[in-house]
Amino acid sequence: MADLPDLSAVELLRLYRDRRASPVEVMTATLSRVEALEPRLNATWALDPDAALNDARAAEARWARGEPMGPLDGVPVTVKELIATKGVAKPLGSAATDLAPEPADAPPAARLRDAGAVIFCKTTSPDFGMLSSGLSSFHKLSRNPWDVSKTPGGSSAGAGAAAAAGYGPLHLGTDIGGSIRLPAGWCGVYGLKPSNGRIPIDPPYIGRVAGPMTRTVVDAALMMSVLSAPDWRDHMSLPPAEIDWLDLDFDLKGLRIGLMLDAGAGAPAEPEVIDAVIAAARLLEAQGAVVESFAPFLTREMLDGLDLFWRVRSWSDITALAPNQAERILPYIDTWARAAKDADGLSVYRGFHQIHRMREAGAKAFQPYDFVLSPTAPMPAFAAELPSPTNDPGRPFEHIGFTVPFNMTEQPAASINCGYTADGLPIGLQIVGRRFDDLGVLRLSRAYELLRPPQRPWPRLDDEATTQT
């Protein structure tokens, strides 16, 4: 048997049913894994071993009685610290925030807990979730298990690192411009950004979603069966839908798939990334899918307009802080937001309007296709110490050209590993579906997961490539 923390949730639940392993054994092994690796990965926040073991004991007793609490009973899960959990502070990745305990679980955490999952820690994010790296003024610097000199990505930084390192099978992230898919791609795991509103979230916001980050597609589908339950607190959520999330069989014949190798704005995809994505497309084509070139719809005006709007929004948040709090914000974030302090109303409106332009252009471009494939990011994971690949607050979002449009179009999109660079870093393939076709994205992801070449062993941090400091 593989090490317990490396088993999928589906495998763990089977062991629980057959009484060949217990939630206490699994939680103990997972905590040992975290204790061994955390000094180098810095992926967790508010780790509570005692509470986790108490919850695992309760789950163990339920399984012994043959009365599991729900479909995830006794399975370890981490939750990104931007998602509230009762009694735990939500630092938002920033030293500028107050550490007041949250009064209640946000909807995604509540659904996991209702299903019996053992939430044993929160995972780290950068300041206010506004970086695609693990750089934070509050948390220690999060690092990538494949190479600790590299970033795990962000803003679901700790979640990506935790999934790749085997801190249990299930991890919950959030995504407003790529924050699930980018760390999933750079950490070699699976990450699903569902259709906006599919998973209720609090607070809701334009483009903001929660979603699973796992090592397998089936585990992500299992999480969706729980996370997609309704919650009145999200006024932007979709109507409840009866979806058999674990029905992942799929016939690829005749599917029309667009292949987008140019995002239209931002950094161009590097050759190793392009080659890996093309190879993935050819595997699907060999099974009968029709793969055609997909022209990008994102423009520089759209990306810059969204950037301005986000700067103004962040500057508004910063100016609401007391001076002694604001001075603790990560300097990169402060510089980025401060550049918009004199923006006039007309410019801000025009920036916000780019969201609508993305939605309109994306809907038109996607109309002939069932799915679109693209790189998740134009480059592999970059240096851990950098806030972004450019390290330039004037051009902070050059790496999100493939991901952010599909937050604004509200379409489901996933990242799945499709290869490795010459240096052994994972390369993410983005799979985008029609709006509301979350199950279709999971099905195509599962089909590709079964077709792709064998994956490299998960990093153990005992190889020379992962021992850099």
C-alpha cells in the first residue's frame, strides 16, 4: 500500500468501508507528513493537530458503527485561508489585517464539514489573494515541492503545494483570475474552476469562485458532489441542479475542440509549454475529437482595463485601513494599487467595462466549440521570491492571459498536468467548457488523465532538485 497521505479520497473511503484503515491512522500519517515538510514548504496556516485528531476519532467511531456522517467522512481536507472557517482568523495573506476569529464557516467549508471531512488546517495565500505566487507579508514564503526554489503559484499557493506534497487528498482553493488553475499547473495537480455560482461562496464577487485542488480528477468530482450544494448566503449562486458528478464516462468522437496557443495579450507561451499542450491535443484527436485552431479574444485593452479596475478596488480597501495597518502591506501590492489612486471615474468605468467586453467576445469565439484547450500559464513556475514572473507592478498580469478571460465569461475551466520541462517542472493544460458544463470539463479531464503518458512520481523533497533553499 502507498503511504496513507498519498492515497486518493476514493481509495481512503474504500479502506474505511472495508476497515483496512481508519480516519485516525490517516490523520496521524498526514500530520506526520506535514510536520516533516512544512519547514521547507510553508503551505499551512492555523494547523490544529489536536482538533483534527478529535474529529478523526469521531469519524472512526461512526465508521465502526456503519454510520458515516457523509460522503467524505474522515477524509483530511485543507481550506484556503481566504475561506472562513468558524473560530479561525482570516488574515487574507496580509500582515495588515486583524486576526479576529470568524463567526461561521463560509459555504464551501460548511459543505465539507457537513460531509464529514476533517478540516485540519488552512492553506496560505499572498496579500489579499492578489498575486500568483506565495509571497506574503503575513505568512512565511510558500514554496513548490517539485523545486523549493520555485513558487507554487497563487493565490491558492499553499493549496497547490499541499496537494503536490501529499498533505492528504482534498484541498479547497479560490480563483478570480487563475488562482486555482495557475498553482495547479505549476504544482502538477488537478484544479477545477467551476462555472461562476456553481459552488456558493461568501463573499461573492465578479469572477470569484471556490473549487477543488486534488491529485486526481475523480477526487475533484467527489468534492464537487458536496461543494455544489446550495447556500442562501451567495446571492450570485446558480439554481440547485441534479448532477451525477461521478459519472465521468465520455466519448470523444466528434467533439469540436479549439486549440488556443496564443492568449492574445500578455506573455507568449514558451516552446516547452506549447509542445506539451499540442501533444495533449493530439492524444484527444487520436480518439476522434476534431481539434481546430482557436483564435484568442483577449486584447491588451481588456487586460489593462481589468488591471486598472482591480487596482482601484484594492486601493479602496487599503485606504479604509488605519495607517499603522496599511504600512504593513506587501510593498509590491501597495505600489501596484497606489498607481490608481488618482484614476478618474471615466477611466475606472472603462476599465470595468472590459469585463463585459471579455464576456461578449468570449461567448462569440466559443460558440462553434464544445471545449477549448490552452496552456494554463505561458511559463513554468518562476522563482519563489518573486511576486510575479515580471516582478513589475506596472505589468503584473502578463501570466494570466489564458486564465482570466474564463473567470469573466463565467465558464468552467480546469488545469491538468500534461508534461514536464527539461528541468522537471510540471506543465499545465487548461481545459475550458461551455458555461455551466462543469461535468463536461470533468469528463474531458478524466478522459485525458487516462490517455496521458505515465506521470512522474510525486516529489518527496529528498531529491537534489528539491533541496534548494
